[in-house]
Amino acid sequence: MTKKLYYENSYLTNFEAEVISCEPYKEGFTVVLNETAFYPEGGGQPADEGFINEAKVSHVFIKDEVIYHVVDQALEVGSKVEGKINFERRFDFMQQHSGEHIVSGIINAKYGYNNVGFHLSSDYMTADVDGELSEAQIKEVIQIANEAVFKNVPVKATVFENDKVKDKTYRSKIELAGKVRLVEIGDYDTCACCGTHVKNAGEIGVIECINWERHRGGMRLTLLCGKRALEDYDQRLMITREIGNTLSTKTEKILEAFMKQQEELNNLKQKVASVTNDLLIFRAQDYIAKGETCIMQEGLSGDELRKLCVLMAELGNKVYLVLTQQDGSIKYALGSSKEDVRPISKALNTVFNGRGGGKPELCQGSLVGEISAIKEFMKIY
Ligand SMILES: [Zn+2]
């Protein structure tokens, strides 16, 4: 059984210990010490990283109360070593973990929902609760959570014998070998937890919920605390500044300017659609007047290709083939209001290595070959 120094002091970064065992493991070794400040992965919190002497600690796990450090170099059994954890990384986890407790505690007290999932990694943190919350409710919860931070309420972790917590109300009924470790954060939350926490809520800095979605009958909240929240704020500032510069607008007027631009864009789209339609009608009339039945028109979209062909078939009494180049291949629309064009489409596909088909009055597809050869082929129809 390894003595857990992180339980007594979550701020301990350097410690001395004795090597109990060192065994080969994957590409490296697992080292067991008599005591350690390295937190092993568990309770939703990732393992610590750092060094034991010169050996790099890449992972830490616990099995039957023994803590194993995964290292890249062997350490001599029986020797005294110095452990050093990456505290910047650990403190980030402490900020996130304590922040999550406050949020889950407030949701539990206010709405009776339980935390049913907790994920913490170097990139993001999510907390799942088993009930639905509205945007306004989440905002209120976050506001109260930050009050706890501003009040700098103490965070107290205490290990109790099982029978001593019978009368206590706390979240997450987990017990550790007949004992329960309770993390109390002022009046905001009491929860059984084996993770590492800050000493005072003020160290969390700020708590923010940046995303929420329905998840398994409840909600999944994506939370940011401390430095992560600050970095997120910096990034959002940069984005709004860039957009503001592009729109030549002050940050506070961005949304208004964006909505106005959207409206202008929609009006333009409608205008372009109307002009394009008029142009297609004009072209169809022009081609019919000139007696053309097989035409090549550059730059048509799939929709415009079909429209032009349908218009020509409606105006004329022959079989009409409209071609356009798209993504390096020839797209076609073949139509007639008098004749079933499907056999012609089939013949085109066979001769010009094409694909496609459709209804008796309209077929669409793609062909491979020379435009002049396709025009020549169509002369028989
Ligand atoms: Zn916890």
C-alpha cells in the first residue's frame, strides 16, 4: 500500500521516497515508491506527469492501493529518489476539478439532479447531470458558482471512518476501503471524492460553461475554469476583434452589423436567382430560335443545367442536349416534351463512357469525350 502524499497536501510538488520495486512495463518500467505525491488516474481526473530522479513519469495508476509510476528509465530498488510533479498541469486539474464540484453541487442543491458523468482532460472538461436545464438555469448556476469563487470559500478535504459520515449529507456515495474522503466547499457542496483540489475557491479564478447539450435524458455541460477560461476569453476577444475590423464595427455592434449583412446577402441571393432565371429563359429562347439542339454552356450549376434543358424542351419540339464542364468532367441534361429520352441517354452513356439516367422527359448524367464528337453523335436524333 503506497502512502498518498497528495491526500495530505495537494500542493506538494517535490518529495523524497524509497523505491520499493521496479519492473519492466511496455517500453519502460513501473516503479513503486513507499510514498508518492503523484496522483494516479482516477475519479475522472488524469494522472500526474513529472520526474523521479532523471526518469520521466508519463503515467500513474493505482491497483489494490499500490501506486505504479510508468517511467522511461529503471530505478534501483531500495534507493532514495526525488520525485517532482509537473505542478502547472496538476494545478490546472485542481482548478477544473474544484470548479466542477461547485457547479455540480449547486445543480444538486437547486434542482436535485445528480452528477452522473465527469470527464477531465488536458483539453476539456464535461459534467453530466441526470436532468434537463434551460439556458437561463445554467446561467444562474454559473453566476452562483462564481459567487463562491469571489467569496473565496475554503475547500476542505477530510477522510472519515465510514460510520462517522452516516448522518452527513453529501453527493456521490463512494467509499474507499471503509473510509470516505469528503471534499467540502463552503456551503456550496459536499462530495465524496478522491481527486486533488485547491485550498480556497478563489484559486479557481473563474468558472464558465461554454457549451451545453441534451445528453441521455439529462445535460452535458462543458466547463472551463481558471487559466483555461482566461485563454478561451482571449481567443474570443481576438475573434470578435478580427470580425469587428472586417465589418468596420465596434465589438459591441458586431451582432447588429452581422445580422444586417446576412439580410443584405439574402436579398442579393434572391436577386441573383431571379436574374439567373431570366437569363436562362432568354438563352433557351435564343437557342430555339437559332434551331440549336445540342449546346455547350460553360459555368452552369447542376440546377441551372437542368433548368435550361427543361426550358428548351418546353419551348421546342425536338430532343435537346445541354452540356457543361464541371470538376473536369462533362455533365449533361437531356430532355424532350415529345419523345422518351431514356434510350438516347443510354446510347450516350455507352458511347461516351458515361453514367446517369432519369425520367422519359429528362435524363441527367456525365460523359467522357470530346464536345465535337458528342455534338456529331447527337445529329442522328
Ligand atoms: Zn471529484
